[in-house]
Amino acid sequence: MASDGGEIYPSPSSKGRETSDFLMMIVRTLSTSADFEQREKEKARIEKAFRQSDKCLGELVTENYEDLTRITQAFSTISKKIYESRDKIKKIKDDLSSCKTLLHCKRDELRRLWIEGVEHKTMVSLLDQIEQIKEVPTKLDNFLLTKHYLHATDLVVQAVAKLEGPLSGVMALRDLKSELTTRKAQLHEVLIDGLNKQIYVTVPATQKPSYRRTDSLTRQGDYPSLERNKRSAQDMLPAVEAFTREDIKEDLNSNPEDNPSHFIALMVESLFVLKKVPEGAEGLKIRIQPELSAIVARASQQVVENSCQQGELLANNNQPRFLLELLVIVFQQFRLVAHMHKMVLRNLNRVIPTPADQQEEKSGVLIRGEQMYDMTDVWSKIQAVIELLLREYLDVQNTAASRQRAPSSFDEPSTDISQYFSKKRPNKPKKPALFRFDASIHAMSTNSYVEDSRAFDTSDMFNASMLAEMGLEKHQMVCKPSVYNITAIFKPLQDFIREIEDAIACMNGSSSLQAFVTDFVQDIFLGQVHYSVRNSIEAATIVDEEEQCFDSLRHVVDHKTQRDLGVSRPLLTSTVIVDKNIQDLQELMIDLPTYADQFLNMICNILKDYRDTCHTAYRGMVQNETDEKRMISAMWAKDEDISRFLRSLPSWQVLQPMEGQDLNQAMCSEEEMRTLNSKEVNILISNLSSSDSMIPQQEIITDSTQMRTIANYHQSLEWFTGRLGHFAQSLSSKSDKQGSQKTSKYPPVSHKALESLNTLEKDFQELAEICLLLLHLEVRVHCFYYLELVARKSNYAGPIDDLDPDSNVLKLNKDLTAMEEMLSQSLQPNKFKYIFEGLGFLVASILMNSIQFLPKINENGIKKMCRNLFAIQQNLTNISMSRETDLDMARQYYELLYLNPDDILTSIAEKGAQFTYTEYCQLIQLYHRSHPGGDPNQLDKRMQRLREIIERGQNGVSRD
């Protein structure tokens, strides 16, 4: 039998026993069978089984003959070897017995030989160690060359330990011991340099910035791409892995720099093996700022080389986009540096001994919190280097000495413009400066701030000798220093500051860089912007304080500027300059969104001062200097009732952007327009045409260039108002609940500042409309001035037929022509049409109304009056490019004087009245004044008959 769980193999003894039992059973069966036949059957069965088994045996032998042969041969070989082994064992046993006997005889000699063997073995081991020690310098150089620092550290530490231990008495190794001890003492410096190179050079060099400069990059126009580059750079940062002591294994068959995180862990582990962790941490800490400065120098050189310009030329160009490119590169590099320092600090914390370990090993250990730096130190140095860089490029030192302080508060512009149209003339006040800074609170601390600014010397950061030690050339400027460089870099700078604040928030740190940027913008940049804007606007709006001369405000831009602005009519240079400054401030609101309220208040302050300047110039143009009286047209334009009436007329409403579209679709009929025009004319006649006095010459604008200036004012202020309105609409208030739904390129601003801007926009719009109303009225006042002289000062009953029109008519035509030439160049066609439209009806009404002032008239006078009307009609036709049919009616009116009153009355009765009752009355009265000597009662009879005819005609019309 076999063991449990295995197969059962019958042993030879059991097999023989089974065979004998089987034979005994057969014998017993045969012997117990009484019947011979039964025995024969059993015998036959047994013989048959025997033959079958013999046959099967023969077949099996035949089939397995080769195996059986091999088994037989193998059995013979094994059996032979067993017998030989028995003989050998027996011989060895005999030999051992003999050796034992001999050893007992030579025990002392054997002990001596064993001791000598041990000594020889020790000497061989020492010789092997000496040979290995001799190879240490070569192996150390190879390890350092391939940067397998952990193997190098272990090698030199073990070698020095052997030289100071077992091999300390070998005098031949004294020089080698001195060399290796020195190299061990210096190895930590190699490790520190390796860590610094890994932090500042190797890894940043492998993470190339994806930012690319484009020629179209201005200010921060490509800033969304900068955001994408920042995110991609953060995605490419090496992973900060957490290693244990068991994970720090160095593979000699691989490049350790392929895995920066593992490589740094190996170097820190090497410092720990050398027991130089404190020195390593201190060496890393003191090299932070110089290495950061070297990164800035390399980035500057890269920007200069990419610009394809010489560094000297690039430094003199005012191209802040290169500074933006430099900062983008520097920020990406500094993020990598901070990330690498985080790796180093994590590994330093890993190898720092615990308090229990520090008690056991008090020499060369690093005490947490006393000697090791942290990320606050790293970010502090980064901020210091960036601040020094910004001080140089923002020209802080040179600007601080002469900077201007921005006003701390801004008064809201006045909403009442009536004060600018009061009759009292101001006593020639001096034009106030737009900004005053001498009384600002900050002016008292200017000197101390300048001294603080000068305490930072950028030469330390870009010291030539320091850069030379690092293999760098002299630091190259990428653009000209200027305070305005802040506009190109503010947004990415603020984003980087927020990153810093988020990084140091958990360490209770504060951003010194944010404090510097805030102080710079508030104490230097805003004041510089005010100073530049003030000088620019004062140069464009300068006024002669002695003569109140506004010549500088009359200048218009050239044609090239008009084309650039997309306008067809001249604009005042002062308006364009103010608009340009406001556009610059609007761009600053976008570039420096944090200070959007300050810039908007600055815009409102500029608008308020320019509004005051415009009103002062307007008063100077429309106010008589001798008697402090204003022009008639200016007083009427100011009159609320007249102004409201004129603005209600369709001719005015057509000019308005929204109302004009509706009126163009449903224009008033000619009869309705005549009715509205007659209302305007009646108001003018009732105010200007009286028998008491005539219009003084000093109450009209006699200089046509003055009219052009007013037209330029209107056109400029209307254009300016449109731009202000577009700007105001694009702003959203901080308190506006719908502001979040309103997309705007401008940041949210305060509601108060936005209201102030809207008020100022309305003020400019009001002044622009007043200028247009003034021109509209001034042309009509000129007509009254000259045409009243036609009736009052000329003789229309002379004996000689004068072939020329009246001299005052000629003066009026000349005046109208001059105004047409001036205004057509300054006003848009629809505004020009508004001013001259309806003049024919006005002239006809004035001359027909003036008939009451004619003492008498004859046929020569009638002809002369018709010539007057024809001359004016020709001139107005040339101006308006349409026939003035109303003057034909006036000429027909005067031609009625060829008839006697009875014929006139008969014509009225037969054909109906073409004129009003008053006009017919004045006509008949003039006829009687021209033909004296008749029946005195005749005039009353004719007037009575006229009244009856007119009333009868009116009743007939009403019945129809």
C-alpha cells in the first residue's frame, strides 16, 4: 500500500500472496468437486483464462518491448552503481577512521595552521578594501558625471568611514583620505547646485512657454490667449509625488533627470545621508532671489532676440507689448519655480528627524521652523523681484519726483444749465485749471514716498557681475520705461497676484506686490494721467484771459482727421482732443478695471470743465460786450416757450433720430406745413416787427464766421454727445440688478458716477440743440433786420424808376449767401435745410406785413418792390434748390396796388380772397395814403365793403 492521498502500488510480497491464494482457491475448488465433469469444466475455464492472459502478456511485451528493454538496462546500471557506492562508502569510512587517529596525534600543529589562515584571510580582505578605496575617486567622478548623486554619496560616505575606521592606520592612504574627506565636505554644495539648477534652469527649460507674440498685440488685446497659456502651463507642471524611504532607489541604467520629482528626492536623500540638510536648506534659501533675477535676465534676452531688433533700439521704443510678453514668460517660469520649491520642501520635511531622533542625534540635524525656509519665503522673493522689475519698467523713481496727485473726490456736474444763459455777464473770470493737486492730502507725504521708492535699487537685481557669474550677458530692457506700461500688464499682473494670495492665504501671509501696485496706481499713475489730460485739454481750450478770446476753440480738425473719424463735416479741435482723452480714459477703464470708478469720475470731471468752457465760449459769441445784452436769437433760444414751440414743429422733430423716422413715414401735407410755418412767422412778427423800434445792429451776428463757429459747435457737440451716449449705454451699474445679464466690455461702475455721466450727456445735447435753434432764429432775425429797413428807410414814391433792387435787399442777399457758404460747409444737409427751409414764406410775410410802414407808393415803387421780391426769390432758390412760391404770392399782393380799391374789392367778390382781411386793409390804406385828396369817408366805405365781402365769403365757405 501507499501513503494517504496517493496511488496504491502493490508490493511484491502482497502480489505473491494474492497469487498463492488464487492457486489455493483453484485447488480447493477442484478437490471439493465430486463430479469429474465439473472439474473438467473448471479446468477448461482456467486453461482458457490462462491462454487469454498469456496472449495479453505477449501483446503487451510486444507493444512495450523498447520500454521494457530500457527499463531492464537501467535497472542493471542502477544495480551496478549501488554496489560500487557501497564499496566506496565502506572505503571512506575506513579512511575517516584512519584520519581521526592521525589528527589526534597532530592537534597543536593544526591549530597553528588555522590561525595563520585566518590572518592571511584578513590581510587579503584589507588589500581588497585598499584596492576598492583606490577606485573610489574614479567611481565618484563617474557617478557625479552621470548625476547619480545617491550612489556617489553612499560611496564617499562609506569610503571615508573605512578610511577613518579599519584603514585608519594605513599611512599610504593618508593623501587619499584627505582628498575624499574634502570631497565629502564639498559634495553637499554640488547637491545644492544641482537642486538650484533643477529648480531654476532644467525644469523651466523643459516647460517652454507657449505664448507667442503677434504684431497686432496692443495693451492686453491678446489676454484671453494668455489665460489659455497659463492653464496649459499649469497642466504641464511636474507631479508632486510623495516618496517614502523605501521608494528612494537609484537606477544606474537610467537618466535620473527624466523624472524631476524622483531626482529631487534623490538629492535631498543624499543631503540627509551627508547630514547636511540644514546647510542645504540654507543654500537654497539664499539663492532664491539671485536665481529669480537670472530668470528675468534670460527672459529679457529671449524677448529681445525674438523681436529681431537690437536691444539698444528696443529699449528706446515705447512698445509695452514686449513688456507684456516678458511678464508672461516670467510668470510662467516663476510658477514652475514655486512648484519645484514645493517638491523640495516636501522632501525636506520627509527627511527631517522627529523630536525623538533629534534627542538621539544632536549634531547636524535640521530643527523645523528655525533654519528651513517655507513657501512664504519663496513667494516673498518672487514678489520682491517682480516689484523691482516693475519699478524699473514703470519708471517709478523718475516719475515720483514730478508726479501729479489725482483728486481724492469728484464733484458731480451741475444739472442746471440756466445759469449759463443769465443776462448778467461774468466779470471776465480767469479760466480755472481742470485739476489742482497742490492742496491734496497726499502731497504732504510725497517726499517720504520718494525716499521709500529710492530705497529699492534695481541695479542689485541686474548686477552685471552677478549675471556674468551665471553665464548671462548684461540685462537688456525690452521697452522704454514709462508709467503707462501698467496698462499693458495690469490684468495678467493682478491674476498672478491673486495666485500668490491664494498660495499664501493658508500661511497667513499678505501680498507686498499688491500693496506696491495699489500704491503705484493711486499715488503715481492716476496723478500722471490727470496731469497729461489736463495739459492736453488746456492746450486745446486755452483762453486769452485779458480779451476773453476763444480763437483756440474755433479751430477745426483737418480733412485727414475727419476721414479717420468718419465724419463729413468739420469738428472742433478742442472737442476731438477732449474726446480722444476720454477714449483713452475709457481704455484705461478696461485695462485697469479695479479703478474703473476713478477713471469714470475723471471723465465726468473733464466733461464738467469742458461743458463750462463751452458755455463760456457760447456766451462770448452771443453776448454783446458793450451793454451786456445778448443777441436776440440767443435770448429766444433760451426762452422756454419759444424753444418748446420750435421743438414741437415737424421740421425739428425730423432731425431727431427716433422721431424723424416716424415723421418721414407720415410727412405733413403742404397745407399743414404752411399752417405750422405761419404760426412760427406770426410769433416772430409779433415780437420783432413793431412801429416803436427797429432791431439794433448790435443784437444780430454780423460776422458770418461767427455763424460758422456756432455751426461747428453744434456739429461737434452733437457728435460728441452721440459718442458719450454710446459710452453711457455700454456701462452697467454695480447696483443694477440686470447688470449681470448685460454684456459689456467695461467693468461695473457706481450708480452715482453713471448718473453724473448721463446728466452731462444731456447738458451737451442741450447746448448742441440751443446752437442749432440759435442759427435757425438768427437767419430769420437777419431777414427782419434788413427787410424792415426796406419798408421804413426807402422811398417807393419817387419819380424815377430804379432798376436795381433796394440796397437793403442786396445786403440781405449778400448776408444770406455768406451764411449759406459758411453753414453748408459746417452743417449736415438736413440741418442746413432746417435753417433755411421756410425763409420764402417768412420773407413774403415780412414784406407783406411791412406794407403798413410804407408812407406811400407809386408804380415805380411797386416795380421796385417786385424787383426786391424777385431778387430774394432767386437767391433763396439758389440756396434751397427749390422755387419759393410764397414770394410769388407776395409779388401778386403788391401788384394789386396797380388796381384801384374798387377793382380789388370786385375781384375779391368774384374770385374769392387770396389774402387775409388785415392784408387787404393795409393794402387799401396804403392806396389812400398814396392818393390823397379824395373823399375822407371813401376809405371807411371801402373798408366796410371789404369786411362784408370777406364775411360773406367766409359764410359761403362754411355753408359749403
